[in-house]
Amino acid sequence: MPKRKTNRGAAKRFARTASGAFKRIASHRRHILTKKSSKRKRHLRKSHLLDQADVRAARRMIPYC
């Protein structure tokens, strides 16, 4: 059986945790930051876990992670 290719875009966006979950970085932190509150920007700094509905797709895109 041939090797599967890793989706490089997904590999850059998601990382696997030790428990097998996927962590992701929050969006809306790139530009137009002046109108966003400090509290909102501070919370967007933290990494989040990928939603359970998207885990199956991420696992397919990153088979060797």
C-alpha cells in the first residue's frame, strides 16, 4: 500500500497533544487590532483544542502526526 501524503497546510495549523487531541491557534489576531479590546486579544493568544466534529478530518489530513 502506498504512503499517504500529509496535507502541509493542516500540518502547519494543527499539532497533536500527548493525549491525542489536536490543538489550534485562534483566528482574528492578524490585523485590525485597534478596535479589539485588550481582553479579547489576550484570550486569542491562547491555543485551543480542535472541535470534536473536526478531529476526524484533521486525522486524515495529518496521518503521521
